[in-house]
Amino acid sequence: MSKSQSYKMSFSTGGLFLNESLEIARLYAENSDWNETIQRAKAEGMTSLPKVASNQRTVREITNRLRMLSEEECGFLVETADRADQQALLWLATCRAYRFIREFALEVIRERYLSYQLDLPRESFDQLFEAKAEWDDGLSEIKPSTRSKLQQIAFRIMREAGIISDVNRIQTAILSTRLKTMIEDQNPAELALFPGIPVNGV
């Protein structure tokens, strides 16, 4: 992903959406057309949310994340990946879709893991946010209440992806050989998004 990617903060819609993502990815596997997949997912109420607007917004966000995966990764997600690899792939897709989440994974989580600081205080989100907001107008205009919700959802995503524990401790990632190879073939630097996975020997 380019460093010039804008800060899209729409991940406040919800969590990792593992089960819903698998359903939508399976729909896509049937037709290989994202537009058709979105229409079917909305029509069939894939996310089981009570409000039509919420359902449509969630489908759109899930689809935006899944679009970040390669055809090979998407196929692996629905065909043979175990639960841990499914979580890892959706974390990868989330980091690709949202620049802030990616930068948090690299600049905060990875650095804390490498320095053996495995606790992840919620304040670390605010600190990075404030640092980025100093030079990004879009972030600086976000209200404190919205930022608080973004922090809450970001931690929920990380817990559901297995990146942190229920008590906000950073956990060592475990990737299957096949998934690790797929990431290495596409962009080896993305292995740094997973705590404990060496990148260039580090």
C-alpha cells in the first residue's frame, strides 16, 4: 500500500466480521464479480443486522476489506484456511484497507513486541492518533467521541483477529506455511503486521 493512501476511518462500523466475511467471500467465489456479490449480500441480509442501512453499510465495509485480498488469498480464505489463518487473512485485509490500522500495527504493536512490552494500553491508540493528526487535516477534524469509538473498535478487531488477548496483551502470531508463503510472494514486508513473525531476520 502506498504511504499516500488517505486515512479512511470507516472501520468504526464493527469488528473483524469473521463469519460475515466468510459468507460474502463464498458468494464472491461463486461469481467472481464484486458488484453482484454486494447486491446478493444486501438482498439476502448476510450480516443479520436489524436495520437495512446498517446491513448495507456493513456489507460495503466487509467488501472493501475483502477486495484487498488477492484471488489466491480469497480462495484460500474460503476453501482450506483454518480458523487461525482466516483471522490472519482478515487482519491482513483490514491493515491493507485502513492506513491507520496498518501504521498502528507496524509503529506500535510491532515495536512494543520487539522491545518485550507485550501490554497494549489503550492510550497507545490515542498517542499515535494525535501524532498523525498533527499533519493530517482529516484526522484532526475527528471529534473526541468518534475517536473514542474508533479506539474501541480497533481493539475489538485486534482481539477478534488474535493479535491481542482479552486483556490486551500482544500475542505471537502463528501463520501456516502456505499463508506465510503467499504473503512473502506478494509483499514480504507485510509479515511485519503479525507480531513475532520475522521479517528479514528481525
